[in-house]
Amino acid sequence: MKTRRRSYNSDENRERISDLPDCVLIHILSTLNTKQTVQTCILSARWKNLWKLIPVISLDSFYFKSVKGFNEFVSRILFLRDDKTSLYALNFYYRHINNHLLKRVMKYAFSHNVKVLKILMGSCYESFPLCYFSSHTLTSLNITVSEWRRTIFPNSLNFPVLTNLSIRSFVFRSSGDNGFVEPFSAFKCLNTLIIDSCEIHDGEKLFISSATLVNLTIKMFPFSYKFELSTPNLCSFDFTGIPIQKLSESNNSLSSIKHVNIDVKIEYPEQNYPLILLNWLTELALMESLTVSSKTLQILYLVPNLWNIDFPCLRNLKSLKIKNYGPSPISYGVDDFLLQKAPSAKKSIIDL
């Protein structure tokens, strides 16, 4: 009797799902990997072609036993999918190096007016093929290269409505002789930028200039390079790595920053690192919230004669959060030094 009840309930649930309108079923299927989505066609005749109408494609080589099998699946998906259905998002995860397949997938995405594009794949031995394409619909781009020190990020891209950009493990190289790398200047609508584990070619400086940028994340550990900000509307700044220079030649370009997260990654700090870090806090004097790691406070503790320094900054600070990574002393009293002009700021400790 129990077995029959389970079978009956299973059939009943399947019928209830099938009674849902196509738009709801398509929305549900959009959350699955494309291989899983295609497999749903065995459920009933009604489901047979639903996968062709889904506005999200998620292609992941992890679900395939061989490279050949994944390549053939991708080719069939791009060939059989309904061309009249708009493509909202495409996720492409490929652990191997195949520039030909990558170009084909990207060509399909851009020719179908993709808005959100996310790519994770092995290193390319040339400039990333983004430079071959343009798009007036792409708003979000997330690219991760799984191997460091090989793939050049193109300096000139035509994505005029791009608002969110996240890149990981690329090399930046300047196109001129001025020693500056400026790969983001063409993005006139950029709102959020994440630069993770990237390198700068031959000791050049990364120049980030944007009148629209609001949120900036730079994670440069284990690498380090110089960068300069010209971002008058920047509100949130998140940094992980080694501070080795001033943030900006003009403090006015940093006055809009209200939320700061700093996680210094230094095993053996050189003499000037603590002073540079203190200068950053001076440059960011108008911030309202500050999150720092316990290691960051330990580096600040190494500033010579710290307790004798007149530090009239951080008057607007309302929140100080300390991320504590270990059992060692958290701050050596540096937190009180930072809060001396903002005694009413709320302090909290996050144990990680």
C-alpha cells in the first residue's frame, strides 16, 4: 500500500507540474544546466522542445566524460536551439583550451543579443577573443582564466552598455609608450568592476578612469602592481593585496568613497608599507564604513611613532568591522587609534 501511495503521489506531482504554463516551466528550466534541461524532454511529449525556448544556456564540461562529447553537445545545442528565442544569459565553463570552440560560442551569444555572459576556461595563448566581437546589448561580463600569466586582456572593446565587469587571471599590457594600461576607458556605463589575480606587463601602471564607476574590487594577491584611480563617483572600494603607492594623484577623486574594505596580504612587510597604508586611510578620510582584517591592523601597528601622530581623519566613520583570522591579538589598540575622531562609531569583530 505504501509503495502504491508513493507511486500515485509521484504521478500526481508530475501531472501538476505539466499543468503549469510554458512560461513557468521555462523559468524553472532556466535554473538548470543545459544538459539537465535537455534530459527533461523524456518526461512527456509536451516537454520535448521546451529546452529550445529557454533564454539561458549553461554549458559545463564537468558533466561530460570526454572533451569530444562536450564539443559535440555544444555544437548540437547551438544548431538546434530556436533562433527566434532571445538569449538573455550564457554560461560557458570549459577546463581545456579550445579557442575555436570559444569563438563559436561567443559568436552565437553576441549574434543573439546576449545580455549576461560568464566564461570560465583554460588559458588562451593569445589575446582573448573578445576583441573580435562587439555588442550593444551586453550588460554583464564575467571571465575567469584558470591559468595565470598567459592570456592578454584586450585594450579595445566595443560594449557601450556594459555595466558589470569581472575578470580573473589576465595580463594587462599597454598599447602605447606612456607606461599606462587603460583597458576600461571604453566602457562609458560601467558601474561595477572586479579585478582578481591579474598582472601588469613589464612594471606598467594600471589606470582606472571612469565617471560612472560606483563599486571597485581589486584582488592582486599574490601579485602586486601600481594602479591609479580617477573615479569621481566611486562609492565602494574593496582591496586585497599589498599597498605600494598612493591611490590617486588627486584626493578629490576619492572623496565620494563611503565604504572601504582592506585586507592586506604581506608576509614580510617592508618599511614603507605601513606608512603607505596609513596614507590610504588619510586619502579615504570621508568614508562612513571601514572593514579591515586583523593582519591589516597589525601592519598599521608597525608605523613608527603611531601613537604620536595627529590623525584628524575618519570623522564620518559610522562602522568599523574587524575580520579576525587567527588566535593572535586582533589589533594592538590600532582600532582605538582609528576611532579617535569617531568615538560613536559601531565596532564589531568577525571571527573567521
